Amino acid sequence: QVQLVESGGGLVQPGGSLRLSCAASATITRVAFMGWYRGEERELVASIRSGGSTDYGDAVKGRFTISGDLVTTAVYLRMDNLKPEDTAVYYCRIFESHVADYWGQGTQVTVSS
């Protein structure tokens, strides 16, 4: 069973930056989609498809950047100019075509002075 392990969360002041990482415990060969979500409602923050196209939630456009590595099956989220309203638990997700939909356990991001 493949597991996703997230890291990089923590406490940061408003205007600061964090980089979240998500790594799969084994190689996923047919990655179709990788993304980051946040909160209990799993709001989409950012996504990247296997072809490289990206999408961002309106609240984070221009501040967050998603990137992925299909060789190592990892996905990253660079978060700049963080705001208190970005505070949430962030979850990564990797969707493997016709096989499975994997989710991480979540990492807490707190933006506060």
C-alpha cells in the first residue's frame, strides 16, 4: 500500500514563506494528477497534471507555486506572502490512472504573528 508523507508545515509570520513536500513511499507509475488541498472541506489549493499544466485556487494565485517530480513521485508547494487565512491543515493527493487515489495524512500550517 503506497503512502504519502508530507513535511514542511509549521508556524510562520504573515508575509513569510514555507515549502511543503509530499513523497510517495513507492514509485507510482501512472500519475495523472497531483495536488494540494486544505481544510476539512478539502479546498483545492493547487494542482499539476502529468503533462505539466497547473491550476490554482483564486485565494492563492500569484503567491503559491506547485511543482512535481514524476521520477521520484513527489509534489511540492512553495507558499509565499502567507496570510493568516492560509492557516489550515494541508493535504497532498496523487491520483494514479485506473488504479488508486492517494492522500497524505496532512500537515499543519499556521500563519500568525
